[in-house]
Amino acid sequence: MKASSALGVSGAEDKMRIILLGPPGAGKGTQAKVLAEKLKLTHISTGDILRQNVSKGTQLGKQAIEFMNKGLLVPDELVTKMLTEMFDQPDAKKGFILDGFPRNIGQAQTLDDILKQRNMSIDMVAYLDASEPVIIQRLTGRLVCSACGANFHTKNMPPKKDMICDNCGSSLYQRADDQVETIKNRLEVYQKESAGAIQYYEKQKKLHRLDADEEAETVINNIIHLTAQYNDSPKV
Ligand code: ADP
Ligand code: ZN
């Protein structure tokens, strides 16, 4: 694609540190996966890491599952510990896209502290804004691959074979928290918690708002456009 070849994969841009903010169903996971590949960045999804811990039955997974199934936030100290470990992995040094973190102002401040200790900082925050009917339609139809994590949708993006992943052939499932009632809880929690984080990045002049009701490809191109602007300006 034109935008990605213009950006290239080496140079300052491969060290970019990007946050995707926005409500559940805005498409953060979908966009982050594509962007990570195009921009050669590490995709860090706190939701995915938590779900992996749940399916492996780790201590963290056992502590997190009851919060996740109710659509509540997992307590900050658990998520922070998990994330700190991620930033000590060599992959994080290549630059990253954070998806699902931070979710409140406390997590935003903690993130800055963790990064500062490692001589890193956030370059830009893309805020994916989506409307409630779109969110509910996307989440109630979402199908997730049990092996590779790829996302499909019963109507918007159906798999070629019923309930089978196009990428790896494993079975697809519906997330336990993608039921209408739980989605409404997640949206409520999101509205209450995220305002502080949004303001935090607005004050730092790092926040860019995007219309995430648009098609995935449009949103991705808009984000790539933003990253290109960043790479044009001098950067430490
Ligand atoms: P969504 O953004 O669609 O709710 P995620 O996959 O990002 O989906 O998160 C699923 C669940 O994992 C959340 O409802 C929450 O319980 C937990 N979770 C993910 N990220 C965080 C976080 N940063 N802080 C607390 N809980 C989190
Ligand atoms: Zn798969």
C-alpha cells in the first residue's frame, strides 16, 4: 500500500510508541494488529494478555477472570505488574502500540512512570471514537480465533468456513464478555474511567480524535497519516 511504502520500515518510525484509546468495540484490537505489522511495532494488548492468562490458568488469570466476565476493570496493581514485565521484554524496545491500556488517569500516570524509568515516552495517542449502536453491533457479532486471536464478525467480516479461522484453521468462539448486558457494563465503566485518561493526553497535546464508525481501512489510513506527520517532525 502507498502510505506504508512511503513510511518505510526503518528509521525513527520503527521506534514509535503509540496508544490507541477508545471504547470497547471501537476497533482498537483490529487496528492495532494491522498497524503493528505495517509499522513494525510490537502490539501490546492488555485484554489479550489477560485472556491468555485466563486460558493458561495462571495465578493472574484466576484473579482476573471474575472482573473480566462482569465487564469490570481488573485491579490496577495486577495490570500494572503485568505491563511492567512486558516493557522489560526486548520486543518493547522496538517501539509499540498499546491497546487497552491506560483505561483511567491512574494507569496513564503509572505508564508514564514505568516508561520514564526505561528512558521511553509516548509519542502519540489515537482516540478512536465510536457510537453506541455501532459498538453493540460490532461486539455482539464478534468472533475470535481460539489459537491466533484473529477477529471476525458474523455479518461484517464472516469467516470463509462457519466458525473456523481463515488464517490458521482453528475454531472461533464468542467472548464471554461480548453479551449485550456485559457490553453495556463495559461501556459504563469506560465512560466513567476513561475521561481522566483522555484529558491527561489532551493536556500533553498528544491526543488525536478519529471517527471510528468508519470502515476499518479508512481508520487505519487516518492513523498512518498521523504517524507520518510525527515522523516528519524532529524527535528525540
Ligand atoms: P474491550 O476494550 O473491548 O473491553 P479488552 O480485550 O481490551 O476489551 O479487555 C477485556 C477486559 O480485560 C476488560 O473488560 C477488563 O476486565 C480487562 N482489562 C483489559 N485491559 C485492562 C486495563 N488496562 N485495566 C484493567 N482491566 C483491563
Ligand atoms: Zn486463527
